[in-house]
Amino acid sequence: MSAHIDGSAERRPTGGILALSMPYQVVAAVALASLAVLAGLHLAMVFLHVAPSNTITKQHGQAVDDWVYPEFEQNWKLFAPNPLQQNVSVQVRAEVTGADGARRTTGWIDLTAQDVEDVRGNVFPSHTQQNQLRRAIDWYGNAHDDEGRPKGMRGRLSEEYMRRIVLTRIEGPGARADVGGTVERIQLRRTVTPVAAPHWSTEKRSTQPSSRLMPWWEITDADRSRTETSR
């Protein structure tokens, strides 16, 4: 007595997308294609951002900037002939309304020191710990004039970005330095300390720190909604 063996079961794929039913194969294929398009678009935007001025960037430069700033900003300072020779620290103080309704002003909170504490001794520090605050304050400086006035949309966007970063650090769940109330206004202080010249150099360089106060910024519900989304 012989048995008929259907070889179709042996030929049926056992893994990957082909193992799914046809509707799921379509969904998976569409999802993968969408990711590929998004990745290609991102690479194209970053390339246009760092490329020399050309016809595309002249016509669509604002769209490129909107895509890149602030999270994906690129720069070449690592390879500059004269790398940064100063340490920049950012502190914040806030006007806070407590549970009793009284308003008070906090002391200065060193946000840069928080990052240094997280990075020191950490074999694999995150990009956020190393660069988020540093790049944000650098962007803010480049997007404002010597009088502290924002240079168009980029300047105002840099202020919003700074407020969002600060709020995640001082208010609400997970804050590194919870101020114990509702933050109404914040003020930032940027302190620059030149790095001393190496002992073998004949260069004379002052290491006296200098500080610059930024304006008080009102915290709005829109700031808080963006902060909650980014947590």
C-alpha cells in the first residue's frame, strides 16, 4: 500500500515575509517601502544641507532647514583647523508657582554639570547626554545677533527648542532638578571658560570665564505639550 505525499508543504516558505498570508505580505511590503522612502528622503535632505549652494537649495532651502533643524543639524567643527578651545556651560533659574500659590525664583541650576555627571565614567554615553544641550546653545548663539535678537524663524525656533530642553530637566516626572512647582518663566545664563594653553606652548591665553544672561522667557501650554510629547 503506497501513500501519496504532497510536496507543496515542503516547498512552502518557513520564514520571512513570504511565510505570511497574502494580506500581511502586502502590509509588510508597504511598510518596508515607506521606510525606504523615508530613509532616502532623510539622506537627501542631510546631503542638501551640507552641500554647497546649488539650484535646489536656493529654491527649497527653507524646506531643507525645516527638515534638518534642530535635531539633525550638521557641522564640521570636529575637522576645523582651529577646534573649539573653550568650555561652555549653561545654567537656568526659574520663576515657580508652588502648591500654595506663592511665586518664587530658584537659584541657578547647572544643566551642563548634569550632562558631565552622566557622561563621566560612562563607557557608552548617549548622543543626548553628550550633545543635545551643547548643540542647542551653540545653535541659539548662531541664530541671534549681538544684541540677543532672533534672526528670523531660526532664532525663534532655537528659543522654543531651548525652552523644551530646559523644561524636561526642571519640571515634571523624570526631571533631574525638579523645582517643586509650576514653572512660569525661565532665564538662561551662558558661561564661557577658555581652555588653558598646554604647558609646552608659548601662547598666552586668559582663562577668565565670561557670562551672558539671556532674556526671561514665558513658559506656555504649547511648550509643555511639546515637552510631554518628547518625553
